[in-house]
Amino acid sequence: MRVAVLSDIHGVLPALEAVLAEPDVAGADLIALTGDVAAGPQPVETLDLLVSLGERALWVNGNADRELVEVVAGKPSVHAVSQWAGESLRPDQVALLAALPAERVLDLGRLGTTLFLHATPRRDDEIILVDSTLDRWAEVLDGVTAGTVVLGNTHMPFVRLVDRRLVVNPGSVGMPYGTAGAHWALLDSETGAVTLRRTPLDAEEVARRLVAESGFDDVAAWAAEYVTSTYSDTEAIRVFGAAEGRRPAPTA
């Protein structure tokens, strides 16, 4: 079995379309969606396309998915795009997001028991990074018996070992940090291979489409921040590291 992993699409339909057109994604047995699929400038269209995948899609809830459901229930979002996206969803789409599981487990041959989730087994918004300490990883993965853990949330791709477990973050399809393009991963149960992949995008064309097709009032500014420019992974790790509880590095 081959599983394509798509995370943090964030309602960027052109990026999703480009990834789904990749031969290795089109030919994958399953497409795992590890959360935060719709909170962005094209939430309705993004969800409709993902639903069209039918049983090939393996859905997992993310904190931004939960936030959209909360917006519909009357809890305002601090993110303007999430507030708008939540208000834009159809009732069937809200019901879909509300029913998403926190995690899914598959037996993937040479990859062993594989756990799919969004952030950590404890919370859908908890920060864990490629350079987190082993003590921090042990805390987050305490009680996890899966040999492979696939997660998202921080929008930066990595593969690393943690006490004999393989941890995979495919990066973000719609809001990548570190390197431009739409990031995803391919898992092969027969060989045990895990490959981080990146689909090149014409950022200016993606931004043009978002401005033309989205009803979000501030879509041009959103696209300028997240599509035609890319946050540095160094900057992102510093920000997320603070959220993880790290102390700032001493200055000279």
C-alpha cells in the first residue's frame, strides 16, 4: 500500500489541485489528511474536492478544523480568515468537520502500526518540533505504541527517529514554512520508505486565483503573507519554540 500524506491545506485550492495531480498522489491507495484542511480562503471548494476522493481519503481532525466548527457554534475566532471560513461552510461541511476523529491507525507493513494525527496524541494544537529535546518527545509520545507516527500542525517537513519510532511531518500543502511550494509525503508499506515531496507552484498565479475566486475580504493581504512569500523555518522554529516553552537563547 502507498499512502500520500497531505497536511495543513488551509483552504488553498490551487495548491491542493496541484498535489492531487501528482502521479504518485493520483495513484496512491490512500490519501491521509492530517488536519487543518479548510481554514483559509477557499474552504467550501477545498472540502468539496476532498470529499470527492471518497473512501481513498483518510481524515483526521486538526485544531483549525475544530475552530471552524466552534465559529459556527458562536465562538469567535481570533483569525479573520477562520472566522470568515467558518461562516462560509454549508451545514453538511460543518457536520463533516465536527465528526472527524482525533487520530487514525493503520497497519502499514514494514512501517508497522502507523498513527496519523494532527499535532500530538494529547492535544490538536500542541507544538512538537524536529529539534525538540528527547525528554520533550518522550513526554509527548508517552504511551504511544505505534512504530510510525505521522503528524502535521507546524507546517515544516521532517523525518526523524524518536526512541525507535519513526516520526513524519509532511509539511504544509497550503501554508509552507521554510521552502515555497506544496509539501506532502509518500509512505510505502512494502518497502518501508518515507519520502518527503514538494510540488512546485507558481505563487503569483496561485495568489491571482485566490483573489479572483475567494470571497474573503482580506484575501490579497493573506495571499501576500502566505503564498507569494514564505516564512523562514528558522523564524517559525523560534516562534513555535517559545510556544513549546523554550527559553530564548542568551544574547552576547
